[in-house]
Amino acid sequence: MKNSFVILLALCLFSLQLAAQKASRQYPGKVKYQKTEQDATVFDVPYPANQVEDGLKDMFQKKGVKVKEKNGFYEAPSVKMDQHGVKSGDVYYKVVKDGKNDCKIYIILTEAGEAPESRTSSHAAIAAGAGLGTGAVLGGIAPALDEYDFSIVKAKQEEEVKKAEKKLSGMLDSQSKLEKKRADLDKDIEKLKQDQINLQAELEAKKTALVELLDKAGKGKKD
């Protein structure tokens, strides 16, 4: 039974993983930064904005980069841009709610240490190398967010399994206690039945003795 449960859980988690692979859309766009209009890469993401913010922080932390807020954006400095880890640059991004469970990510890429509002580099040129492969910054965003969403769904499902196991354990405990009570009651009932039989026999004996006593008393009066 335990093995069957483990197999069922594995199948559920596999199904959840497949369901977690939702479609994100990536395209070039524009975004305002410090009163300047910047070229940007835009992602339409099928996840809530707060979850995406946490997911991106988690992605950069795994790259050894600490994210901080700056001028209404998040800044991830000195990030390895390409999948080979050769080119480094800075990532500025902003997550904007776009519907109940969707959001947009606006990403500006610059040379390391370069301020977006006074930049001389080309976002498009940096983005060209940062979008090749899941090991690159842009290429890794959608898979990272899918993985982060899956980890949340899996954690919730595992918590539900734990709750169900705890509830089942409690029910089995209660059943065991009730069965013990029932066994004790059955013993008490059997003892009570035997006591009744014994008392009935004792009662009959006393009745017989009483009749005999009355008979003797009646005969003595006649004599």
C-alpha cells in the first residue's frame, strides 16, 4: 500500500511539472527609466507579479548575484550574460502586474557599471548574446520562472499530502481506540450475560428454597 502511494505521488508530481511549463512570450520593447526611454526586452509571463519578483531574485541568487532596488527597478550587477559565462553586464528589470495572474517584465541590459540613462552601449547588441540558451540571462528567465512556479506548486502539494497523512493517521488512531473500546464493551457484555445467568440460577435456587420453607411451615401448622 505504501509503495502504491509513493508511485501515485510521483505521478502527481510529474503531472504538476508538466502543467507548470506555461508559455511566456518575449519581444523587444521600450520602458521609462529615470525620465529616459530605454530599449528593453519585454516578457509576458503567466504568473503573478510578486511570485515573478521572488522567482527572479532566486534565479540571480543562484548565479551568485545579489539584487537590490534602484530607481523603481531591480538591479542585478555583474551578471554573466551569455551561456558560456564570458560576457558580464548589469541587468535592470521591473515587474508590472498585467491581469489577475499575469505580469510583464521589462529588462534593460547594460555594460557592467554603466548607468542606463547615460549609456553608450546597445541593449539590442547585449541582448543578442544574452538570449542564446538557458544558461544565458534572457534565455534562462522563462525556464527559471517555470521551475520556481513548479517548486511552489510542489511544496503546496507536499503540504496537502502531509495534512492528509496526518488526518489519516488520526483517523486510524481513533479507529484503533474505538475498536479497543468495542472489544472491552464486548467483554463487559459477555461478563454481564454470564452474571445474569449466574444470578438467574441463584434466584431460582432461592425461590425453590422459599417454596420448600413455606411448604414445611404449612405442614407444621396442620400437624
